[in-house]
Amino acid sequence: MKRVTIYDVAKEAGVSLATVSRVINGSNVVKGPTRDKVQAAVDKLGYKPNAIAQGLALQKSTTIGLVVPEASFTYTGQIINGLIDVAKIYSYNIILHTVTAGITDLSSVIEDIIKSHVDGVILYYDKQDVPEMETLSKYNIPIVLIGGRIHGERICSVYVDIEKAVYELTTKYLEEGKDSIAIIEDRKNQYACTQMVNGASRAFEAKGKKFEGFLEIPAEARTSYLFLQQWLKDHRYDLMIGNRDSQAMAIVNAARENDIAVPNEMEVACVIDTKYNAMMRPQISSFSIPSYDLGAVSMRVMTKMLSNEMEADRMIELSYLFTPRQTTKN
């Protein structure tokens, strides 16, 4: 079936393209009979106006650009769902952009976003310092950053304090006399790694100790699982912490293959909880991070920024909850 265009509507109604555009965009300069004729043509042909094209005429597209580093992660999907649900309530369209290492870089994505004349950008990215945000700011594009803590005149942040979560967990184990603690590198989220290490380091420093348990995955290791299979042959810990569910599963499986009993000989915790942590055997203890709420609140913040309703607090922290399961003793 041929796609109906604005040209088809103009031809059907016997008016100019400019007249059709004015009717679609709600201009009051078009007289009633002509407006009715254009609307009848729109209804007859089933024409659906392009949101971005409308935005060019109105200087407002009701379209938000969403940038995520990896759309395949479960928690990323939850963030997107929350964001889209709120966007629907406020009649905004979402254009999704993904940044994939070695395929699509952030600078080219930002360039595409600027060209598309979106009203605002919601950025979920794994780096705290994002130079591209300065480019967006130059074009006066409002920005909401998910996960990071940056604020400015046209920048808001919605985040969960991962550093504090890991600090509290590490402190609990140190107070039990368990100081052999390791954090596994997440090569796909270096910013999260930094927060985790900072949290553990602060907990160790508070006890007069130094944290040296960050395990960097060698470049030649294809996965954390393959690395841990070998590493745990010669190393033992009281607690190992992974950022994502797949990493926590890798720890548990590698421990099992090296005859390390979880949790009796080694405990395992995951920062970002997903349904897969509860499906795993043993079930993995995790922090319940409100991924859906991160997306929903971020979109609501964006709508407030666009309507100049944003309050003074431009850094919004959401809470977390540790859910103990079968990979920890308590």
C-alpha cells in the first residue's frame, strides 16, 4: 500500500501544501470551510503527520531523543519501558539511539539528534564526564542524565547512589571480620565500576585498611566467566561483587567448577537486580535498583524542564534495597 503524503492531502483537498501544513499544525489563519475540506481529505486518505516535520513548523517536535549504551540488557529495557509509559501520558514521541563500542560512537549519535530537532535528550550512558553534553547545551537542548550526577542550567540527573550501596554492603562484611572482598570489572559499564570501587574503598578506609580487590578483566579474556574459571583456581574470597546479573552468574558458575561452595565458602552479590537473579540456582543476592522508575522519573523531569516547571533540585536520587537470597549467608 502506497504511503500517504502531505502532497496527496493537498491534491485531494485542492489546496496548497502550506494550507495543509497550517491546518495540521493548528494555525488559526485558515478559514472554516477550507479547514473542513483539508480535514476531510486527511480522514479519507488516512494521513498521519510526521511528528518531526510538524516540529519544524511549530518549533516544537514533542519528540525526545533517548540514548542508551546497550539496549539488550534487561535493566536497560526496564528503563526504556518506564520512560515510554510516561512519554505516552504527556504525548511525547521517543527516538531511540544506541551507542555500541566499535560500531556507533556517541558523537555521531549526538550529531544525528541535533539534526532531528528534538525537544530534549535523555542520556543513559556509562561515563560520568560526557563532552558531547556541552555540544547539546550549545544548542539549548535540555538534557536528563540517567545514572550520573551532573547538573547545570539545562541539565538534570536521576540516579541511584551505587557507591553508597556498595559502601554499606562492604562495611557489613568488614564488621563481621570478612575483608577478602573482590569487585569484578564490568567492561561495558566503567562508570558503575568506578562507583563500586569508590564505595568499597571508603568502607576499607573507614576501618583503617586499603581496598585492593578490584579484578580487572584482561583484554585477551573474551568474557568474565572465562577469566574467573582460571582465576578462582588459585584465589579465594569472602565476598565477590558483580555489577550485572550475567557477571554474578559467571562468578557462581566459576566457583562451582572450582569446588568453591556458595555461600558457605564464598558469598556472591550483584548490584543490579533482574528477574534472572531469582531464576538462577542458587538465587543471587542483589540490590533492587528501580530501573523502571529511573526511566519514568527521567521522562517526567524532562516534561517539567520543557514547560519550565523544574524545581531547584536538579539531582534526583532514587532509593535501593538489598535483597538477600541464596548466595549470601544473612
